[in-house]
Amino acid sequence: MINRELKAARIRRGYTQKFIAKALNLGETSYTKRENGQLEFTASEIAKLKELLQLSSAEVEKIFFTLNVELNETFITTA
């Protein structure tokens, strides 16, 4: 998940974490942990966020379904 994108979308709409938490039937701390990437959102929470924040399908994919993969190169030498 891309945390900064979700936060930016929430702020663009003028919503507080408290407002979103209430809309998702979550405690504010629970929502904050989700927004910060410490907990994952459920599918129904993502659907509700899409509606609340007026996100496009592309934005939902970018925010919630983009994997950040580190590239580790391994070099093998033969003698």
C-alpha cells in the first residue's frame, strides 16, 4: 500500500482520520494504523474508501495493490 497517496486523497477531500474511521466503523487508532500501513484494509473497507474519497479504479489499484519490491542482485562467480 502507498500510505502517502491514501493520506493525500483523504486530505484532498477535507476529511480527518476521525471522520474516515467513523465511516468505516473503526476506532481512530485502528484507522490510523491502517493508513500508516501497520494493518491491512479489508476488501469492504477499500470499497467504502473508494466511494468516500471518490477514487478511480486506477487510484485504488495504485494505493492498495502496488507492491514495492526491492531488487537484490546476486552475482555468482565461477572458478
